[in-house]
Amino acid sequence: MKRRISLLLVLIMILSMLSGCASGTAGGEAPAEVVKIGWIGSLTGDQAVWGTCEFNTVQMLVDEANDNGGWLGKQIELVGYDTKGDSLEAVNAVKRLVGQDKVVAIVGPNASGQAIAISQVLEESGVPDIATVATNPKVTIDENGNTKPYNFRVCFIDPYQGAVAAGYAFEELGFTKAAILYDVADEYSQGLTQFFEETFVELGGEIVAKEAFKFGDVDFRPQLSKIKETNPEIIFMPYFFKEVALSSTQARELGMDAVLMGGDGWTSEQLLEMAGSSVEGSYVVNHLDFEDPDVQEFKNAYTEKYGSAVELNGYLAYDAFKLLEEAVLKAGEADSKLIAKALESAEVQGITGYIRINKDTHNPEGKEAAILKIVDNKYKFQMKYSVDVE
Amino acid sequence: MSWYYIEGILILSGINLVAVLGLSLLTGFTGLFSFGHAGFMAIGAYAAAFATMKLGMNFYVALLFGGLMAGIIGYVLGKLTLNLKGDYFIIATLGFGEAMRLILDNIQYFGGARGWPGIANYTNLTNVVIINVIGIIILVNIINSKHGRNMKAIREEEMASNIIGIDVFKYKLKSLMISAVYAGISGGLLAHYIGFLQPKMFQLIKSTELTIIVIFGGLGSVTGSVVGAIVLTALPEVLRNVKEWRLVLYGATVVFIMITRPQGLMGGKEFRVIHIIKRIVSKLKAPLNKEVS
């Protein structure tokens, strides 16, 4: 009996393998009227919320573009693969996209670690990739300071975001004593901390406390108590909304009334639900103003189609897709190398701002950050803010 | 299927296999469970990358260097913790693995949590296969030697082996060290395969994955480990078409196989070509014998 079951199991596995091959070959033999693009990101794992939103956004835009006749008279086909937030998985997924599915360009991933890991594969295959929220400078620039030919992105980078937060806190809000609470085990958190500290000190401010925790912690009281003793005016919390909700609530419980500030990891509707009044009056550095009239059309279309709110990644995935569209039309041919070339000087009006790719860095040039303030449990737009970072 | 893609999966299976071979000696033949082998992989990976990128060492020497470093740390860890019995030892290794990752998260020289990009890509299918073959030959020789037999005795009955004069602590330590060296080499290969290191790659989940492969393949079977490493590395890729249900199916498959075959795929047996041929020959002979009798 057991033997039969295991035989059956082996059979199922072989069949699923074959079906994989079958769909692969079908894709290969399909008429050339299809432009294939790829997407990678987290559909599972702790970043699944963002990955799923990205994939839905891109799928929605592909459908929309297809209804309008597609690109260059061809229909667009989207192939999306899960990376579960793991760099090795991302490498496998990209190998599959370029080797088997033969996509002309890839959108995603959302994390820097994965975006850096895949650049080798992109170079071998000559397929361009537009990362959505990968903010580490090393995504587009290699160790020796050279620009990677096939890596692009549509978001601003960590040094910029950290500098904007520090600049706004010091110059606009007039705070001089800041404390930082950050996640030691997180690349994004470490990056923002470093650049916030550098800029804030350079401007003449003082970092009175710098405390760390590790991803997965739920109790921040020891660190917060230490911070409380130094009596800062503002606490910078560069990490994601789940920890923000916990740490802000605990800070208020300890009787701390300092202003809180965070980066784009904060901007989730879920934060407002989870943290409630404890994040009231906090400032957030974001990629866009959610209430901007230009954003509403996409926001409503998404909510109507998928029945859930758009996460931040959705907006950047939208811009990545628009940038890719622009590049494909400019290249005039669905050829990955030509698209990469066209991307180097592509310009497009996105919903997170006007995107002009810099040929030397492959980053969007001069993108302004939006400063939001949480008022009455809503993100309220304050101003566009930008700083000069060399 | 595209060869480029399959090659990638094979290389990754090979890299996993090196670590699994070491763990197989520890878990399958000595009976010690470890949930910290990702920590040894991390040491090997960072040490090997340090050797090639900062010291300009030859890739193969760097791999050995990575293995050696992992072995030394394994020795120290073993000295301190191998007196702990059963579950307590597992907890110690678990703590070690997590601690290793957090230490690396904070060494800014290696890029900290943000990772270390730009490591040269020396790993390819050929050298992965060769290293695996060498690894298997060495492992099989260890297992069939006096040392291997002592380890198996410890696995079966620790107290009895102690009574007949086997230095239990020493052999456990040897086993742990050798398996750490294997994990270290595997880490070095990994570093030079994807060219980017991040402590996040060596989480607890990586350690459990390695242990699952060993148990899935069958405790006390080298061929089981080989089959397990290849099947379990390829399985999530085969299931890519089902998107977010992929890992659910992966988990279900593993659970199902463990229920139907609690002893693992090979369950203490080895797959040897010569044995198979012998069996076929004897089967062919069998009817003849009957006729004669």
C-alpha cells in the first residue's frame, strides 16, 4: 500500500515536471507577437504583503496595456515568480525567466539583497531589470564604482532618504537632539541609520542615543528606557511597520512624548490600524503623497479590482512598469539589449514623481521625497523635500 | 527546459550536497542533531570570500581555508557543548547558528546586514561536481574506517560503546569537526557562486533545511543524502508554476514522504551499482537453478 502511495507521489512529481516543460515549450513556440516580461518578488515569506501588491499592480497594468493594443502592436505576457525574499531563490527565478521563458525585461525585486544577487545573471544574459524598492546604492553600482549595465531602479536610495529625514528634522522642525532605534539584523535599517546619523551630525545636531534591536523582537522597553534617559526631541525609527507599531506603543506607555520619525518602511495602512494614537504627530519620509489627485485613479482602480488597499510597493511597481513601457516603445523593438540601452536615457511621468534615469548611476535623478505627517490617524502630506547628496 | 536554468539548480544542489554530506556524518552516523550548520556555512563563506577578495588567494586554497576556519570553530563549539546530552546539544547548536548570523550582521568590514557584493564567481558545475565526488569518497572512507564504526556504535548505544572503551567525547568531537569543515567548504562555494553574501542567507531556516534533507534522504545513508539534496533543492523549482502555493506543496510533499517512508528515501541502505548488477544476475540464475534442481 505504502509502496503504491509513494509510486503515485513520484508519478505526480514527474507529471508536474512535464507540465512545467510543456508550458515552457509552448511559450517558446508561441508566435512572435508576444512581448514577454518577467517579475520577481516575494509572494511568500515575511514580505509577501508587498510582493503580492507589486505583482497585482503589474498584472493589472499589463491587462490594461493589452486592452489598448499592447506594445509595438504585440500583446504583453507577464511571467511572475516567487523568491520568498531569498537571494538564492531570486537567482534561480531570474535564470528561469531569462533561460526558459525568454523574457525581454524584468520588473522587481523589492529588496536590495535580491537585486544585488541577480546582477551577475542579468549581465550574462543581457536582460535589463528595474528594481522597485531596492534602495541600497550597491544595486546599480558595483564595488569598484562602475555602473552595472543591466540594473535600474525607480526609487531614491538610502543615503538620500536618510539625509532627507535628518535634514527635515533639523532644518524644518528645528530639532537638535535626536535618538535612533534601529534593527541590527536588517540591511535597510542599517543603511538609513548610517546616513541619518551622518547628515544630522554634519548639520550641527546631536545624536544622544543609538539603540539596537533584532528582527523578531517584540519588547523594546529596555532600549526605549535608555533612550528616555537621554531625553531626545525626536526618535528616528527606520524599520518596518510591524515593529514600529510595537515600539511606538511601548514608547508612549513609558511616558515618552518625543516626536517619532520613520522612512518608507512605515507607510502601510496597517500601521495606522495597529499603532493607533501612538504614532499620532509622527513624520514619515515617503516616495509620494498618497492623497495627490494624480494618484487617485490608480489607487481606486486597484482597490476595485483586488479589494484591498495599495501598499507603497504598488506605486513603485507602477512606475517601474511605465518606465519599461517608455523604454520598449523608444527602443522600437522587443529586444532586451536595445531596451537596456533605451532605459539609460528614459524619462517618464510616474506617480511617485518625474522619473529621469541618470546614465551614470541608473537611478532616477533628483526625485523629491514627500514628507507625511500622521494626523487624526491619516497620512497627511506636508511638503516635498529634497537635499543634495553627492 | 533551458540548460542555463537547469545548470543553476544543479550547482545549487551540489553546494547543498557538500554541507549535507557533512551533516550526514554527524546526524546519520553519529546520531547528533544540529540546527546550527548554517552558522558553519556562514563562517566558511565569509572566510573563503575574505581569502580570495582581500588576500588574493587561489579559489581552491580559499575553499580549504574556509573549511578549516569552520572546522576550528566547530572544534571550539564541540569542546564546550558536546558534554550536553541530546536536546540540550541541539539547543546549543541552534544558539550558535543564530549568534553567528548576528555577529556577521554587525561586522561592517564585511558589509554588515547590507551584505557584501562583488565576490568573484569561481564556482561552476565542473568544480562543484569534482568537489562533491572527492567529498563523497572521503566520507565513505571515514565511515568504513575504525573511526566511522566507532561513530556508528555511539549512534546505536552511547553507554555501551563507552563501556567497551570508545572515547565517546572524542569521536563526537571528530564528527562535529569534520561536518563543520564540509559545511564551511559548501559556504565557500556558495559565496563564489552568487557573488554576494548577506548574513540573512544563513538563517535558522537554512540549518533546518539541511537537516530535513539528511532525514528525508535517510539517516545513515550517503546515497540517501545525495538523492535528498538533489530532490529537495529541485522540488521548489519544479513547483514554480503554482506560485504562492509552491511552499505549501513542498511542505506537504515532505510530510507525505515522511509518513509513507519514516526511514527516509534510502533508510540506512546504500545504492551501489555493483550490488544491483549482482542481484539481477542472481535473479536470472534463479530460474536456471530451479530447473536444475
